[in-house]
Amino acid sequence: MVETDTAAQLPISVTHHHNLFVPTQWTAEATTWGAFVAGVLATGHRHDVIKESAPLISLYALRPGGKRSNADVTAVYGICLDFDDRPLPDVIACTEALQAEGVACLCYTT
């Protein structure tokens, strides 16, 4: 993970959904990139949930009452890359390429 003072202070919004099957917003949290990363790292990885029923997080804001839909997104604060069935070296290579460009990133798995 690359963490710079500028990135750590960047205001973001994190949208939470109950799970993959509930498209409406559960909560939205105004925070900073640094606080978001610290929270993810402090929480750790839980193995006691089923992926399909686990809460979802997204780095975007939705209009009030909006659903998980492009039409309801009002701002984007980050992107999420999905590496289904990719070998670990591919994921590491992507992370290193982002870091080489000075992009603040967080790599985690479900």
C-alpha cells in the first residue's frame, strides 16, 4: 500500500450495502482515505461469513434513496479491481504498477 500525506487526508465517502442481493444503500460514511485504510487494517479478515451474504463497501456516493446503480451515483472516490481466479503474482504485479505511479491503494480479498 502506498500512503502519502496527501492521499491520507483525501475526503471520501464509503457506501455500505447489506449484501449483494440488497441494492439499496445501508449506510454512507464520510471519512478520509487514511481513516478508511486504517479501519480496514484494524478490522482484519473475517473467515466466518459467506461471501454472497457479506456486507459490500463501495467508494462512491449515491443520491438519497438511490440504489446500487450507475444512474444513482453522484460521486466516485475510488475504483475497485476484481481479480477473480487470478494467480497471486498477477495481483501483486498490478499493485506494484499502481504504487510505481504513485497511486494510493489498498489490496484485500473476500
